[in-house]
Amino acid sequence: MNRLYKNTLVVLSALLLFVGVQKVQAQQEPLYTQYMFNTVSVNPAYAGTRNAMNVLLLSRMQWTGMEGAPRTYDFTMHTPLNNYKMGLGLSVVSDSHGPVNNYYINVNYAYRVSLSESLTLSMGVKGGIYNYYVNLTNLNVGDEDVAFMDNVEQRFQPNAGLGLYLYADKYYFGASVPKLIQTTLNGEQSTTGSLSDLKQHVFLMGGYVFDINEDVKLKPSVLTKIVNGAPPSTDITAQCLYKDTYWLGATYRIGDAVALIGNIRLNKQLMIGYSYDFTVSELNNYNNGSHEIIISYDFDGFLKNKVKSPRYF
């Protein structure tokens, strides 16, 4: 009975996550608490704006303690080109939840125009491949249960996106549509019919850096995700920067979670960060929170005549 009860819970949890992919369209794009340090993943116009070649690794363990919970691994790199008038980037993402495994490979290109001595507009495009994979045969339902055998679906879909990023030394605004091509995923081998539509998402973002005193700066920022068929999701963040080295802040994801964020710049090139999300929705009773770790490295010596202006985002 214990084994049957456990297997039943596993199947129900996986099916709930599976249904969530169909109905909760906002979950199609990976979720990042430290979005302010991983902007190129949601806006291609950010590529090359750091005035150095940047490489970032991210690992996110969402809703730990909950079987089949989302797991995201992200590798991004981007660099300015042509005397900082252009930017080029690459993003590789693995995003899984339950029996669903999604993989993204995108190339980002940005072109920048100086609107004034301190204000720059970057316009970006992205293109790549979206690999959607569902394998219900991986569910642990016991040796006798063959209901989900051979229930596998895999689809490759092209992807394209657009973005705008307006920035100065102390503030930024951005808007992007990272998935322009809206497609329907249907698998002939799947008993569930149409598994999901890949919906267009709109991201709106902004931030500002206030000088509190010589050593302390305050940076509020916001990220809103909009998709048809789901309510908007908004992250409101406030961070303090001490001596241009230590970041400490908090995020409120409206109706979903509260997160604590800590980052340290070990030197001018290397930064590491960690965030922990406390769930405030009904899922709070079923998980132990979410963990996210990032490692960011700027190859300052890779480029000559780099711009010396400070960057806080």
C-alpha cells in the first residue's frame, strides 16, 4: 500500500505539472530571480552593453523538496563589437519540470545608437532553436503499470525575438518579445493530444541607481512578464551596493514569492551571487523554497580601448 500510495502521488504530481504546461502559459519561459544580472536571457538588446566580454553561468533549483519541480541551467556569453556599436551573444538553456525537458539555443545581435553623451539605445534581435521534449515513460509508476509506455513527444521549433534597451550610467528601461513565433505542439505519439501552445511573451523592465552616500548605492528595479492567457507576473526588487563590491537585496514576486539576494564582486572581473525564494502562494505547503546561483565573469583584457564608465546593471 505504501508503494502504491507513493506511486500514485508521483503520477498525480507529474500530471499536474504536465497540465500546468498547457494552461499556465507564463511558465513556458524560464524564471530568474537574479534577472538584473542575466538580462541578455530575456532581452537580446542587452548583448554587448557591459563594455567587456561577459560569461555567465546560472543554476536554479525551484520548489526544492517537490518531486518534478522546475530545474533551470543557463549559459550565456556576449561581447561588444565594432568599437562598441554592436553586440553579439549566445544563450544555451536547459529548463525541465516533471516529464517535460526544454532546451534553447539562441544567438543574440544588438546594434546601439547614442542618443546623447550619456544615453544609448540598443536594438536587438535573436534567433535559434527551441527543443520541446516530453517523456512520460520516465515516471516511476511501478513495474506492472504500462499506461505511459511509449508516450514520448519531441519537437524542434524555430525561435526569433526582438528587444529594445535604453540605458545610461544610472538607469535603464527595456522591452522585449523573446518568442515571436507562436506555434502549437502536437505529437502523434502522445495520448494527450495538443500538449501546449508556445505563446508570445512580453517583458518590460527598468531600474535606477541612487547614491545614498559615498559608499552606499540603492538600486530598485522591476521586471514584468505578460503573456496571453495568464495574469501578468511582476518582480519588484530593491538592492543595496556597498563599496561597489557587495550587493544585498530582496525581491517580491507579486502573489508568488519573496526572495533574498546576495552578490559579491571578488575582483573587477568575477562576481558570484545567490538568491533564496520563499513561496507565499498555496505552494508554500509543498516545497522548501527555491535556490539560484550565478557566476559572472568579465574578460576586461579581451577588448582594447574599453569604455571606463561604471555599470551597475
